[in-house]
Amino acid sequence: MRTLKHKNQSPYHCRGFSMVELMVALVITLILLAGIGQIFLSSKKSFVIQNNLSRIQENGRYAMNVVASDLRRAGYWGGNADIDTITGTQSINPAATESCSIADPSSWARMLNRSIYGLDLSGSEKPSDSGNDYSCLKDAGATAYVRGDVMMVRYAHASAVGSITKPLPCETGKNTIKDCYPDEYFLRSSLFRGRLFKGSESEDPDNLLVAPAIRTAELVARAYYIGTSSNTSACPADGDVPSLFRVELSSSGGLTAEEIAYGVDNLQIKYGVDSSGDGVVNRYYDGGDIDSTDSLKPDWEDVVTTRLWLLVRAECPETGYTNDNAYAMGNESYTPADTAGRGYRRKLYTSTIRLRNKR
């Protein structure tokens, strides 16, 4: 009988991958990695684009909602539609010329005969230039004005808690307007009368009303404009980011600036004037074409609607994307100056708002 003997193979006879096989495997691996990398970069770019668009949409809708809400409230005086019946220790400022100075904020706020007003600015014009007289946009602690129109509104605050729009008591032992809000301005009104006063004067006999359905509300005066954002940009090398700001009366009786919406690049406004008195717009005008002191121009009191254009941009430009679009904003055609070789994604929002409280 024959017995088979197993012989151990010499290690020199063990074979691995040849150089050709290794090179083929390496090429295939590199091709797969390149494909995966391309998919990753494409997905990342798509994510950045979608994230920019969603932020633009969110900021644009919020900015439009804030401005539109204030416009709808403009001229609301607590149910009293006749401002000629409003008196009080402060009373109405009947000045025919609009102005906003940090030195006298109450005079600006008390111009109830003009619930809406606008500056039509272009080129190098500034709100504080002679003839515009809105130095408060620069002096109220606000960041620098950048571009676009300026619009202001005035009204009595609409949200009431009981018979007053401010909470009382505000602190233990403080349960009156005089104690809690001495420097703020209020309008106390019934259906047929009104009293305008400072909080510290709330108990003065000249500010009292004896009538049913009396309501006391804060006096609101706000001016909207485009300024430079106070937030640090995620891409500071590409410059400051513009934002929608507003200047308004503060709790101390002065003026303060507030940043409303990030990335708002431009604001343009046209005003619909009812020249025939039938409540229907006859024509839209720029702010500079309306003047209550000029008999040849329409009056601000005849404005019944506003048409807004808000242009909103992304925080940072995108490599490989160029935006040289011209945006039609009323009579204006605005072509932004973008970073060389890169562009900001933008979206234009427009809305027409009817003023609900015109006399």
C-alpha cells in the first residue's frame, strides 16, 4: 500500500497580488473615491444653497410682516377717529414740516396729524441732509444708514390688557402709570375724545376723561430704514451685512434703534393717493412727490395705501455663483454690487398694504 506524504510548500512558492493587479485595484478605488467626493461636494453645495434660500425667505417674510403690521395700525387713535378732539398736557404737534431730532423726540412722536410719512432717497442722499431733517436715524444710537427709502408710522398701541396696554402694577407698591412709566407717552381715548400726555402727567386734571369705554394706550412712533447690521458676519472679509432697522420712542422718553431683520438689502416705497376722496387710489407717488405744505403736490393725509419692495440677500456670497440681476423696485432699478467673482443670492418681496385708519 502506498502512503501519500504531505509536503509543506516553501514560502517562496506563495503568491499575492501582482503589481498590475494592485494598480488596477488602486485605479478602481480612486475612481470610487472621486465619485463619492463629487457626490459629497454636490450635496454640500446643494445644502448651502437651500440653507441660504430658507434664511432669505424667513428674513424676508418676517420683515414684510413687521412693516405691514405697523402700516395697518397707522392712524389708529384708540377708537377716536377725529384727532381734532385730542388735547391734554402734551397735545398734538401741528407742525407742517416733518422732522426727527434726538434733542426733541416727543415733538416728532406727537405729530398725530401725519400718521405716515416717507423720505425718497437715492444716490448719496442721507436722512440727515438739509431738507430731510431725520438726524435721529444717525443720532439715536443707530448704525449708519446704507441705502433705500425711509418710512415712518404713528399710532396708539392696539394690544390692550384691561383698559391699558401696559401691565399694572409693574412692581410691588407701584400700580399707576405715573409710578411705573413716567417717561413714556400715552393716549387716553373714548369714542369721541382723547388726551395725550406723558406718563408722569397721567393724573393731571387736563388728562382725565369721563366717558364710557375709556382706553389708555402707548403712543407708538417708528421710522424704518436700511442700516449696517450690528451682528458679526460669518464672512467678514466680504463686508458688512445690511439689515432692516427702526428708530422708535424708548421707555426713557428718548429714541432708540432696533435691528429688525438681518440681510435686508434695500427698501423702496410708493404711496397710493386718493385725490378724489372716494377711497380709491388715483395714483402712486414717491415720498418726495408728496408735500402737505405745497398746494401743487398731494397731501400725506390723502395717502390710503402703500406699496413696498423689500430686497433680501444671503449673509455670504457663493463661490462660482454670479448675481448681476437688476431688481425692479417701483420706478427704481437696483443692481447690487457683488463681490468680484462671487455673488449673493437674493429674493425680492413686494406687497400692497391698505391703511385701515384713514380719516
